[in-house]
Amino acid sequence: MTLDGQHEVQGHEEGRGPAGSTMRAVVQDRYGTAEVLKIQQIPRPTPAEDEVLIRVHAAGLDRGTEHLMTGKPYLMRLGVGVRRPKNPVVGVDVAGTVTEVGASVTRFQVGDEVFGVSKGSFAESAVAREHRLARKPANTAFKQAAVVPTSALTALHALRDAGRIQQGQKVLIIGASGGVGSYAVQLAAAFGAETTGVCSPAKLDLVRALGAGHVIDYTRDDFADGASRYDLIIDTGGNPGLSRLRRALTPRGTAVLVGGEGGGDWTGMGRQVRAMMLSPFIRQRLVMFFSTPRASDLQVLASLLEAGTIAASIGSTYPLEQVPDAMRHLQSGQTRGKTAITI
């Protein structure tokens, strides 16, 4: 199944691009706003021994790509480039066709259709490590597969690994209409939980369609008013204080803090650090975690996509040339589900 929205900007036919040693790509030579994103003709990358080269059909836009564009939180720059990005090509999530394989690659061959995490997916070609890819399900379009990897992996790891979700638990998803939240709702339902989603009034219908048994309009109701207590809270919004989260938890419940929105320009993780310091002294668990893409978990998602258990909720689609507009739309907070980029 698919849950596409109505807003779509038409671009080039998927998978079409010039042959040769160069390619079109979205690049940035400095950190900043969407204005730093430019379309340029650059050399086509060559895969390392453990990498494959992918002809990109579609890519996904998520908050992580925004952080890489702005260079915030600043602590992140220690890993991706202090003054400017080490990798100037923008984009992480990818879906496409393998066109070349490195010498040590064993899981893929030329012609395979794959999805996963790459090095610069907003381009006609991108390289990706073998262990960060899985085969794309035949019943899933490239556009749908491209918006799955980072957000759905984060949701899976938050629920299964950090949250230790159990069948029959009451689970609250804060930010249920966003990239991570839209998958968290679907996965929590698949795990057999009683799921409640928190979102804005304009997105209540989407969250219900994703499988939430209950929805909360945060402009009218307070999830921490004591009316309900939850065994597990997945907070993808990054705004509620720890005291509010604790009021909404059962005495031995778990709150998993996802992302760093609203966490400050320097570390983006002030609330997570406070949660980590407090958690050992209380009965409730307050958890911060980092999601690492693994081929085994991408294969789990591929199986769920193939079975129709989860689906990509795409609210907007933009061609490569309009990536800056796509970024501005993401930053506006009006996005429903995921944003896809077609090449």
C-alpha cells in the first residue's frame, strides 16, 4: 500500500540521466540555509572495494540532511567537516540500480535494484557501502523505497532496541506525522501495541491512516494531563520537558528521545544528556540512542514493505532541480510524512 499526499512537483522521468564521466548533483560548499544548495555538473564517483555505484532513481529528504546542510548542532561538524562539508554532495537516503561493484562486494551485482544509505544521493549516481544497502522489494516503487531507510531504521531501533517494545503495551508517538513518527506508528502497530499519535490538527487523518488507534491534537489536548499513562513513549518532536514525559509514563515506563530539534546549536542533545544522567536514579527509563544503518535491519524493512505491513507516507515530491524548495518546505514544518526527490 502507499500513502502518498496530493502535493507533487513534476520533474524529469525517474532514472534518466546523461551517460559519461560527469553527472548532475546538488552540492554545497559551505554550511547555511537552502540557498547554499546548488546544481552542478561534477565527476561521477568511483566505488571503493566495499562499495557499489548506484544510478539514482529517487532519494529521500529528512531532518538529518537538513542538519548536514546547516552544520548544526556544531558538535556534529567534528565528524562531517569543521568549516565546510567533507562530502559536498547532499543527500543520504537512496533507491536505484547498481551499475558497478567494488572488488570485495559479494551481495550485489550490476542490475540489482537496491535501497539504503549512500554518500550523496541527490545526484544522478551515488556510491554506498555494501552493508548499508538491501534489495528493493519488487512491489515497492523507487520513490517509496527511497524515503524509507534513515527514518524507518530510526523508528525501528527506537521501538525495538531502545524501547524494548512488547505486544499489548500502550505506546505514545510524539511527532507521529513526521518522517520518523510516521514509521514509528506503523511499526508499533505491527508489534501489537496500542498506539496513540500526537500531531497537529491538520495531520490527524494521516496518523489515523497510518494505524494509530488514538490521536491527540497537541493544540487542544495535553498528552501529560494524567488521563492516560503509557508503557513506552517515542518522542520525535524534541520539545517536551522530561517532567512532562515522566508524568505520561507508567511507573516503570520508558521514554526514548529521538533527534535533537530544539536542543540548542552546540550539541543539540542537552535534554538527552539530562535524561541519561537522571535515568539511573528513577524507576522509569529515559533513553537516548544513536541509530546505525545495518543491512540486516534494512532487510527487515524490505520484508515489511513487501508484506504491506509498512508503507511510505509521501507528502511531497520534487525533482532534483528543486531540492532547495524541498528543503524550505521541510523546514516550514508543514510536511506530511516524507519528502521524495526524483532524478
